[in-house]
Amino acid sequence: MHPIEFKKKWQLTYDELSLVLGYEGDYTVRSWGTNGRHKRNPQNVVYVACRLLDEKWSTQGKQVNSYL
């Protein structure tokens, strides 16, 4: 699952998304949803983390915590 799709599905802010994915700031996370010069693509491990968190939250409920 793409992190921006995950963000929309669970109605997360960029700060919350960066927190649950283990990023210290939200700059990289914000750049996944942009086009142009500052666009970045998420690493494969981010797709896996979003999928696993989606499965966990679907069964146990949404918990916005740092998982590091």
C-alpha cells in the first residue's frame, strides 16, 4: 500500500504518518505526495510497513504511536 493511500484511508496528518513510519521529520513523507523537483519515492520497506500497519489497525483499531 502506498503511504499516501494509507494516510488518506486512516485520515492521518503528515506528522502522524511520519511518526508511525519512524521518520523524525515530515519532509520526506510530504515529498511522497508531491510532483516536481522535490518528489521522492518511498522505499520498499515503507510499502511493507504501511501494509502491515493497515492489517494491524484493521483488526486491533488505529493507534498512532511510534513503532520504533
